[in-house]
Amino acid sequence: MNQNLDVPSSHLAHTSRKSITGSKRSLILRGLSLTIFLLAFGFVLQGQNGAQDPGPRTGGAQAGAPIAGLTADQLAYFNDGLNRFQEVEVVQGGAHNGLGPTFNSNSCSSCHAQPAIGGSSPAVNPQVQVAAADGATNTLPSFITLNGPVREARFIFATGPNGRITNTPDGGVHGLFTIQGRSDAQSCTLAQPNFQRMLEQNNVSFRIPTPTYGEGLIESISEDTILANQAAESAWARFLGVSGHPNRSGNDGSITRFGWKAQNKSLLVFSGEAYNVEMGITNELFPNERGYPPNPLPPGCLTGQAPDDGTNFDSTTTTGVSSDTVSFAAFMRLLDQPTPACTGTGCSASIQNGRHLFTDVAKCSVCHTPSMTTGTSYVPALSNVQANLFSDLLVHNMGRELADGVSQGAAGPDEFRTAPLWGLGQRIFFLHDGRTSDLLQAIEAHASQGSEANGVIHIFNGLTQTQKQDLLNFLRSL
Ligand code: HEC
Ligand code: HEC
């Protein structure tokens, strides 16, 4: 602002005051009136030329390829996993059996689709079609819409047998759909949960799919690297009011890193969990059919074998021996990180400035760590790779407005993993519940009572419109 005091006095609103007051006071008043003038002017400018999210980058998907340097055998596992990731599951009598009795969709790739297989929620929500497939009689909950994000629903508190909410925390995923009415479900009678009633009582929180690109790299970052990065950021973090901590496994105490709350340990665990929770397919990691709390599952809904998926002991091909869960994990492990639109001085001046503002001015990077390097992996292509994930893999208190009321491990009801920002340029929906498609709103949502990001967002809000635009352009280049 200081340099604006050099503006010739004839351009100022109340220059006549100069003669009545002492020189120091005059200077202050001149500054003040100039500020008022600039604020009013800036307001007009903002109305007309406010910074805007340029929207998803067009052109081909710059994600979804296998990481470079794989052997032919590793590539065979990648392709086998890619195929299985897209298989559409049915209840019984088809090629891929075991769907249900409750589910959110019928293939991994239906939810993980944008901008290429493995990614996040597509523009057109497949759940609308899946809900009614094969004669199913599901009602669409109000939060599932054709042009909205793919969502799963968690209940914050458990419900009793009468449908009333209890004081017992729940936090679990409640399948949106059941197989009732499907031609391959025979005698299963199973009503959907009463989502409307839960919504009215503010007992539902949503999650959208996180992309699975670069997952092998995330898996290969050592605990030491995560903790050393936290230590390296600690001075800025303290200054800006950011804390954050790792989430840890209840099984072995090591840092967990997958999912919106960094609640899951490994790709294998996530594959097994997703297969059963999202699709109702039991497997070697989660061999038992999910219950239907607070009620037991009706026997007519328990079709097929248990588990639905397992090691194929009789297979004659190498990749065929793997269970689906192992194969899904291998596919995601070998998926490369998304390719940004440009790097370094190959980017436009605006994008280069945006990166500078992100890391050096607004300090978004105090949580969104631009890169970490992987350790030594048993897959050489995953060893010592710079993973440009833009996350510290820690969980942070994000304030009252983002809080979802669900605790997972050491991640409390208002804590979330710093969302990795790689691939952001081609994403459609943002934040854990997909509440916005606008990057600017996603940034503003970081600030609310109790959020560790409040200091950083305060700096962001002080940027000029041009600077904000540069930052948004940078984010859409990722
Ligand atoms: C109905 C949509 C849906 C289907 C089907 C689905 N997912 Fe997901 N996936 C999600 C959601 C929602 C999340 C975020 C969950 C969370 O954090 O609680 C997620 C997260 C993940 C993650 C964590 C990625 C990360 O880095 O955070 C992995 C891995 C994953 N899914 C794998 C799979 C696999 C494998 C399948 C198929 C067996 C699958 N998903 C099927 C919706 C889906
Ligand atoms: C205190 C740590 C912290 C700071 C500081 C921070 N973020 Fe975030 N960011 C997060 C967390 C945690 C999430 C996930 C929140 C959620 O989904 O509820 C997130 C989500 C995002 C998302 C949405 C990503 C997605 O996958 O949906 C964007 C975009 C983003 N941040 C950009 C920024 C920018 C730009 C800044 C700086 C102006 C910033 N963040 C500062 C922690 C932080």
C-alpha cells in the first residue's frame, strides 16, 4: 500500500484537508482516504473481474498410465488389475458374482473414473443407473443426483431398532442400495435405510471417491520422510497456527495414509474394504458379509459363497492366481502420478507466479507439501521417485464447517488428511463430501471456527484478484 501514497494529490478525494492539519496527520488522512477510495474501487473491480476457477483442464486425461520402468511381468499385473477394476458385478448367475446384499455401486471404475480409470467421481453419477439396474427397486436418496458427485453415506450416531438415533457413535458406511427386486436376487427382501429421516436429524455425512493415482508412491514414502517433513515445516506451522499429526494403525502403530482421514494402512486393506463396503463382495481381508445394523441380514439375502473373492488356487496363469483384491491393489500400486500441464519455466508467467504464491506467500504448502521422495521399494520403478503429491499425509483440524462428526483412528470428527492436490486440474468435485466444484469455494471452506488453516486463508484473502487468479491457474495446471 505504501507506494500508493506517491499518487499525485490531485488524484485524491479530500486533498483540501492538507492545509488544515499538520503534515504527519495529513499524510495519515491522505492514506486513509486513498484506502477508502481504493477499497471502493477494488470492490467494483472485484465485482467485474473477480478471480475465477478456470474449470477442469480440457485435452486428454493426463493420468491413468502405468508408472514408467515396469517389467513385462509387472505390466501384466497392472493390465490384469485394470481389467478387474472395471468388471461389473452381479448378485449371481453371471461372470462376476457376489454383489450385495447392500452396495453403493457395482464396479470400482464406476466411482473411480475421472479423468481416467482409477480417478475420482465422473461428471455423470453412475449411481443413478446402478440403483435401478436389473429390476432393483431402490429409491434414490436426495443427495444422489445425476450431475452431482458419487457419494457414500456415513451415519454419525447409530440408530436403535425403532429407527431413533442413539448416543452411540456410528461413523460407518451405510449402503445406499440393496439387491431387492433384482432379477438375480430372488427372495431377498431388504429395505434401504431411511436416509431422509437421518438427513432431517443431521445424522449423515458424505464422502466422495479420492483418486487412486500414484498410490504406490504414497505407499512407498517412509515414515521418517513424513516425520522429517513435518519437522521441517514446524516453524512456519507454529507461526501460522497449524499443527497436524499422523493417523496410525491400530494393528501395528505405523502411520496410515489412505482415505479422507488417512484412516487406512495399505492399498490391499483399502481394496478389501472397498470391495465389501462399496459393492458387498466379501474377500480374504473381509471374509464376512456386512451386517445391516441395527437389524440382522434376512437369510434370503445371503446368496453365494463366503468369501465371494479369494485366491484362485486352480488358475493356470500367473496373474490369474491373484484374488481380485490383490489384483486391484497391484493395479493402483503401479498407477503413475498425474502429469501436470507444465513444469517450471515451461509454465506461463501466471502459473509460475501462482506456484510462488502457493508456496512462499500464502504458505498453503505448510500442509500441502509439494513433494516427498519415496524410499526403496521392492518394485524398482517405485524407488526414490519424487512424488509431487501436495500433501504432508497428516491430518489437520479443518474447523466447524468442514467437520463431519466421524472419528477414525487418531483422526477426530473435525480432522482430515491434507488432500493431495496432484491431478486437481482435471477434477470435477472437491472436498470430502463433494460440496463444491469451484476451487475458490474449496479454498474458502478451509476457514471456519477452529480450523488450523485460518491463518493461511487470511493471507490468501489479502491477495489481489490477479494474484488469486494466478494461484487458481496454478492449481488447474496440476
Ligand atoms: C460407490 C463408489 C465407490 C466404489 C464402487 C469404489 N470406491 Fe474406492 N472410494 C470411494 C470413496 C467414497 C472413497 C473415500 C473413502 C473414505 O475416505 O472414507 C474411496 C477411496 C478409495 C481409495 C483410497 C485412495 C486414497 O488415496 O485415499 C482406494 C485405494 C479405493 N477407493 C479403491 C477402490 C477399489 C479397489 C474399489 C473396487 C473394489 C473401489 N475403490 C470401489 C468410493 C468408491
Ligand atoms: C491446515 C492445513 C491446510 C492448509 C494450510 C491448506 N489446506 Fe487445502 N486442504 C487441507 C485439508 C485437510 C483438505 C481436505 C478437507 C476436506 O475435504 O474436508 C484440503 C483440501 C484442499 C482442496 C480440495 C482438494 C480435494 O481433493 O477436494 C484444495 C483445492 C485445497 N485444499 C487448496 C488449498 C490452498 C490453495 C491453500 C492455501 C490458500 C490450502 N489448501 C491450505 C489442508 C490444508
